[in-house]
Amino acid sequence: MLAQFRLAALRPTNALRTGAISAGVPNVSAGAQAREMATLRELSLRLKSVQNISKITKSMKMIASTKLSKAQRAMEVAREYGKASNRVFEASEATAPTEGKKLVICVSSDRGLCGGIHSSVSKATKKILNADPDSSVVILGDKAKGQIQRDSRTRIVLSFNQIGKNIPTYLEAAAIADSIRNNAGPFVSATIIYNAFKSVIAYEATPIVTYSQEAIQSAAKINDYELSDDAVPDLQTFSFANSLYWAMTEGHAAEMASKRTAMENATKNAGEMIESMTMQYNRSRQAVITNELIDIITGASAL
């Protein structure tokens, strides 16, 4: 009887056996679950972040659509005045002198998130500057300035910022034109590079040539308009500001159209990412639930 008691004391019970195994063997399933929970938490944070970005891009698309309608109306008015002014110089056969200081005016803005619209005018401006090493450049907007000054920093004579926040006005264009005449030095001609509005999905960098007083006075058929010598400076001042206003309004409309397209594409890409990440999150969550069920069933069968 004493031997049976000693044998029973040495034989471990089921509870002791289970405790010994739990104490001696690491819980691999618990570590895997912890990693999966961390992955789920990261996926959840990323999903919320992309959803917030999608809301922002969608709102920016709606704002750009509203601004585009107003910008197109202002552009159509400015375009008619600009074309009428240019027809006068075309009919009078005015030409820019081949010698003398030439000015290039690049029209952009300070705003980003609108595709490659600023690169379009920057590339066209650089092309003109490379073709004429003696020309100088005036830049409207910080976006084009950052691109042009990499290669032609010393040729920038004047720059303007706070451009593109609202629809340009003729008063703003006239003030910029006066500042260019007073601070950029004398020039025989000025070429304005702007983004011409083709459609809501297309734009093109286009030049507008403006002439100095001497070029207007020496035009072959300028006398057909019976202009007095006192009227020529006023004509040059008005045509320069008018062309600048045309370029600014049309460039602004092209920018709003490009921004609308860019935000639409960004919203679409965010939607695709949300769909993919939601599927990945659901699969990971299902895997965690399956592992937990396996642990519960395994533990219940061991009892």
C-alpha cells in the first residue's frame, strides 16, 4: 500500500502535465496573433489616411470645377480684346527689330497640384532663351521661377508672386505691365509665353509678341489708321497690358482645367487603393479570427 502511494505521488496529473507543457514550450500562436494584430492596426491606419486623402482630392476637384466655369467666362472676354488688339499690328505689318534687348515673359502661378502645366511654359521659355542668349526673362509665379532659375538665374530681371490665387483682372495686369516697363529696362519687343486653353483636357504653350513704340511707328501700314504721334505711346501701353491680361486669364483657365483633371485622377487612384486595402484588411482580419478559433478548439480538445 505504501508503494502504491509513492507511485501515485510520482505520477503527474493531467493539470500538472498541461502546466508543465505550457511553462516549457513557448506559445507560438500568441506571437503570431500579436504580429497579425499589429498588421491589422497598420492597415487600418493606412486605410483611414487614404480615405481622408480621397475626401480632400474630391473636394479640390469640386472647387476647381467651380472656378473653371468663372475662369472660362473671364478668358473669353479677354481673348476677344487680345485678338482685336493683335489684328491691328498684323494689318499694319509691324515687325520686331532683330537687334536690341528682347524680353521673354513667362506666365505661370504660385499654385501646384495641377499636373505639368507649369513645366509646359517653363520648357517653352527655356527654348526661347537658349535660341537668343541676349534676351532676358520676367517670370509671373513661383512655380515657373523655380524651374527656370536652375539654368538661367542670371537672366531673370524681374519676378512676381501671389499669382493665380484668384481670377486675374485687367487692373492687376496693368500694374504688372507698368512694373515691367519701369524696372525691366528698355526692350525692343516682348514675347509672352502662356498656356493657351484648348479644352478642359488640353492646353499648349503659346507666344504672344508685343511691340515697342519704335516698332509700331515704323510699321509699314500704321499710317492707314491715321494715328498721331501722341497716340502711339498710349496704344503701346494699352496693347501690352491687354496682351498680358489675355495671357494671364487664359493661363488661369488652363490651370483650373488641369487641376480638375489632376484631382479627378487622384480621387480615382485613391478609390482603387481603398478597394485593394479594404480587401487586404478583411483577409488579414479573417485570418486572425480563424487562428483564434483554432486555438479555442485546440484548447477545448486538450481538456
